[in-house]
Amino acid sequence: MSELPLVTIAMPCLNEERFIESCLRDVLAQDYPPDRFEIVVADGGSTDTTKAILASLAEKEPRIRVIDNPRRIQSAGLNEILRSARGEVIVRMDVHCDYAKDYVRKCVEVLERTGADNVGGAARTRAKTPFQRALCAALTSPLGIGGTKYRSPENEGFVETVFMSTCRRGVYERIGMYDPGAITNEDSEFNLRIISAGGKVYLSPEIVVHYYPRESFRALAKQYFKYGMGRARTLLKHKKLISPRPAIPFLMVLGGTSLLATSAVQPFTPFAFGAYALATAVEAVRVGHQAGFAAIPVVWAIFPVLHVSHGIGFAAGLVHYGLFDRNWAEATPFLEPA
């Protein structure tokens, strides 16, 4: 590359007073040339001190611009950023993550080298609490995340989706921006459109970012319920999923409910639930010992929370978005050429 492309770092946020300043200072310390990137933060109407913190930082650092996100959700915020972006390359960065110093540079290098439409790294986890350590262990298991490639930092190549995204501006002009009504799953839905249009998504181990997973069973269940709803919405919108994996927890919940409802007339219910308990127990021992003996029963309990929450969320999404809120029919906007 004769000259490094101008990069816009896209960061949606909402009520992030505890994290936004340290995150932005880390982003400003990236080893990409300071005159070749800008940071655009879309605030979704924060009611804490986030706006004041952002205003103070932007006053001192001209590379930071703050814009409003009236629709509040991340997908809409990303679209607002895209409309105001000056960069040729758009790098998404979320607040609750730790980034390698070369994160932006590696994103640009991999994008140039592979010719992919979107590139990103693996969803590496990092823990601060015992529960998070157990959850990190569970998320390394195929039983926890269905064997998706972007969960493993060893994987590399063309894949279905990646953690975060780095795209040239032209991709959003050609494929469209993010689904403005998507509360979750906006990244996978975007990658589904890329692949459906003949484009490519590339996973690289050189792109290093860590995120902190949820800190309690309740927060985890709420998160995966929303994930399930979002994936059901994507199915209704496109009449297909990026892979069949998101539907598996729903089918498990449907099958388990059917077995319980018919227990009086068939003998299979205890065997099916016993087999599930045994399989998840064995897997909990296999992956949980890495986090310590005490983590094993927590990992064992995490598996059904992941599966049931996602499965019920998927069912709720089919009903909600299929019958009551068809906002997925809203046309996805395209980015106007610069």
C-alpha cells in the first residue's frame, strides 16, 4: 500500500460512563498513524454522564466526533456513523472490549491482503469474576456455541461471520447498511447479505480483541433470549439463516416440551433428559477443569441456560416478529456514495 487508507472507527454507545473514557484512550493509542483515523461515537441518548465525558474528550482530541443516535439501538447507531464517516475503511469497535495495539492496522492489512468484503477476528473472551471464568470455559465448547468458527482464535479463512467488522465504504453502498430495526444479530444479518450477494467474510487470528461476557445467570439468560429473538427475526426477513445452528436450541426446546407433554403415553422422556444431562456433565468436566474444579458445576448449569434461553427466545421471536411487529420488512438503507 502506497498510502494507508483513512479509517473511521465506528463506536455506538449508551450509558457507558464506567467504560467509555478508558476505551477511547485505548483506541487513541492504536499504532495506526494518528492522522489516518477518526473515531465517531454514536450516543443513543445516554442518561448517565456518558455525554459529558464524550464532550470533554472530543474537546481535547479532534479525532473524536460525537453524534446522536435517536433510535438508540446499535444497528441504527452504526448507520448514523456510516452516514457521517469520512474514512474509506470502517472499523467497528465496541466499548466493552480490550483491543490489541495493532488491532486497526491488522484489520486494514487483512482487508487489503484477502480482498474480502468484511474481515474480523475471533470472539476471544476475558474474565474478571469466577462466573465469567466458568462462562469463558463453556463458550469454548461446541455444546455451548455450536462449533461456530469465529469462536476459536486458531481458525482462519473465509467464514459465515466474524466478531466486529471491518469493511470498505463501498460494501455499504453495494450491500446496504445495517438493518435499522435489528436489536441484536445485526452483524450476522449483515454478513448473510454479503455472502448472499457473492461476497466474502474473512476470519484472521492476527486481529486480536477480547470481550467480557455476562456476569450472572440472569444476565446471560436475558442476553441469549435476545439473541434467539434476533435470529428468528433474521429468518423471517431472509427466509433463511446463515447456518442451521441458531435453530438447534429451538428444536431442542420444542422436542423437550413435546416429550414432557406426552410423558404419560411414551417412555422416552427420562432417557432423553438423562442423556442431555450426561452429555453436558461430561463436557462440563472436559472444558470446566481449565477454570478450576469449582467451575465445573457452574459450567454444567450454564449449558441449559444457553440452550433454553436461546430456544425460547427464538420461539418468541417467531411469534412476535411473525404476528405483531413486522419491522423486519422495513427496507435496509444503502449508504450514499461519498
